[in-house]
Amino acid sequence: MATGTKAYTKEQLMESRRYADKRDLLSALLNGSKKYSLSDVDKMIEKYMKGMVGVC
């Protein structure tokens, strides 16, 4: 995470409107003891979703 980038806890991100439709996914992907930037979370979600394409 870049210096000066705002970081959020798993709980803060799960309660945000931005990720309201992805709460189950965040629950599985994020570690409760870490903090994440929004760009880090977006990248994690994108990587997960791209990985799911190959499963079908």
C-alpha cells in the first residue's frame, strides 16, 4: 500500500456502500487483522472474479 493512501479495516469495508453487493466475498477474502486501501480491495475482487471465469 502506498504511503499516504487511506487504509480501512475489514469491518469498515464490509459496512461501506461501495461494497454492499460483495459483503460475502469480502468476508472470505479479507483478513480481520489487516487494513486495506480501496485499490487493494478492488484488485483482490478483480483477481478473484477473473479466476472464477475459468471454473465454469
